[in-house]
Amino acid sequence: MPATNIKAVVSSGTNLRAKTVAIAPRQSLLDLTDVNPTGLTDGAVLLYDSASQQFLVKNEMDKATTKIIGGNY
């Protein structure tokens, strides 16, 4: 089915209904170009590394500036 450009004017109070819904194929975090999966193991977390501008898979958080704040209970 070729792509179609649709132009419309919608006024307030108008109910909209989609006639077609397209669902993208399932994707993984590892499909993202800024996620480096090196070191991926059970229990690992993603940490952002500003030097490489990537999210790195880590088993340990070894930066003194990393804080985990769990809220108030």
C-alpha cells in the first residue's frame, strides 16, 4: 500500500477514530546505536557514559557521582 499524505482540519470537540493502526516490529534496547552491549550478563544495568556518548552495560556502579535515590517510605 503506497504512503498517503492526509491533510485535515480538526475542530475542538471532534472525536477522531483511527481506521488503520500499524504496529512496528518488536525491537530490543540492543538495537539502538547508542547502547553498547559489551558485558551483558544477568543483573546488569545500563549506565550512560558521557565520554563515549553511549549507554554501557555494567554489573557494578563504580563512579562516586552515581547516586541511587529510592524516594521516601
